[in-house]
Amino acid sequence: MDAPDINDPGLLSPAQASLLIDQYELAMAASYLGRGMNEPAVFELFVRHLPPRRHWLLCAGLGPALSLVERLRFGGEELAYLERLGFRPALLDYLAGFRFSGSVDAMPEGSVAFAGEPLVRVTAPRIEAQLLETLLLNQINFQTAIATKAARLMLAAASGTGPAGAIVDFSPRRDHGTDAAMKAARSSAIAGAAGTSNVAAAMRYGLDAVGTMAHSYVMSFADEEEAFAAFMQDTPENAVILVDTFDTLEGVRRAISASRSTGVRLAGVRRVSPPRERPWMCGASGPSSAPAATRPRSAGSTSWWPIAAAPAAGGRSRSAPRPRPRCPAPSRSSAASRRE
């Protein structure tokens, strides 16, 4: 067995996923085995209560969960590790031959579920069913939460001016690691999202890969309209322009002007900054000290900003906005307004 690697990305093979399990599942399994308590049993996965003003869930995660259950094996390295943890030979021998032999009944992915009703029901020998608990909760909980949120966004988009399916997954930069980014894209698609910015997920799951441009692209050019024109010329099939790097309304005007000058149809505009304009926008490093006409806007969270533009022709470098100072602590009233 290789030495532990603190920098390992954490992706698990089916054998390694056998240890995606809370320690007490194994302790209970050892007790059941020693006492001859491995008769057929039924376990159910359900949600007891939903938060206020949340009345339903959209089920997701069943497909990946069943794939893991079907291939679940305790390999030699996993068994050796469990032996070092102190588990006895009887349990290790049982786990060496582990193959799930039970049955799983579940709501299909994309089904609406309510509090108190089972999303998944496992019927199997008690030890087998017990050992699946952590894995199933891990897969179903997260993916159902993402699918439910995406479904609520779909409904909000359809009830406004946007057409059905007018949302996309743009979450990998905010997701909690590689696996979550892949599962978020898949769960959003179950809810009806039109595509994902996550190219790996698009390839893996057969989704549409979508995207526009970033603030860093705009800030890499001498001025905003030049950036818009360049992007339209280079990607005429995807002329959706990010207009809020400096001033949103002026950005819209420049996008229209760039469309006219290039002859490329403006497919749409994208805005990231909050809907209410403020004297300054707080980003990864804090409020901007740049003049109102030139300061970049931010979505109010960590961002990827160039701090110096590439050298222009002739070797001169163009200036770019400097890192912003740290944000002051928000007042109670401003913090409350952001929660609304």
C-alpha cells in the first residue's frame, strides 16, 4: 500500500469507495456478524422535514449510487487497512467476499418527492444494507439538493420573461471539489438545465458545453469595446458579451456598438454584478479605489482578475486595475440586506 498522500485529489475507485463509510457501520457489522444477526432487513432513505417555504424535492443521484453499489468490492489494500484498524478476521473474511445481493427500490431521478416518503428502500441481509448507508446518503443527499435548487431556478426562469430551460450550470468554480462539480452538472441537467460550463461533465454525461467570456478577457484589452469586437470576431457563433466589468449600462452600449462595427449579431449580454448598484463592489480583496469610470465590478465573491496586462506591441505594458484593499466589516444593516 502506498504511503498516505495529503495532496491526493480524493477520487475513488469502486474498491476504494467501499471505505466511503462511517467507521461505526463497520463496528455494527462486526457485532451483527458475531451475534448471527444477518437476517433480511429493510432500510429506507427519506427526509424527515423540509425547510420553511420548501415543500418538495427533486430526486437525483440514484444512477451514480447504484453504479457504485453494483461494483462495490473490498480490495486487498482496503482489507489490510481495516486489519490495521483492529477489525477481526471474521469481519475481514466476510468483507473479502462482499457482493451486494439485495434489491433496491427507489424513486426515478427527476421525480418530485415530499418529506416523510422514502426516496430509496434497500432490502438485503442486515449487514449488506447497513454497509450501504453512508454511500447512499452521500450520493443521494447532495445530488438531490442540487437538482432541487436547479428545478426552483428553472421554475423562476419560466415564470418570468425567460423561456423554459433558460438556465445553465456554471458551478464548478464554486463547487466543493472535483466530484461535486461533476455531480452538480449532472443533477442540474436532470432538473432541465440547458447545458454546463464544465467541459469534463459535458463530455462524461453527453451535455451541451456552454460559456461566454470572463472579466479577465475584457481587462486584457486596451478598452472594453475592443475586447467585445475581438470576441465577436473570434467566436461569432457565441456572441454573448459580459457587460459589467466597468459600468453595466455603458457596457451594453459598447456591446451594441461592437456588434454594429463587426457585423456579428449580438446573441445576448451577461451580467454578474448584483442588481443594486453600490458606490463600490466588494470582491476577493476588498473595495476598489479606482475611479468610478474605470473600476471593475465583482460578483461579491472570490474572482480571477489580471493585475497587469500583457505587453503591447513595442514592449510597452498597459496598466490594469491593481488588487483591491480588504473589505471593511459589513454593518448589520448591509449584511441583512444581502440576506434578503
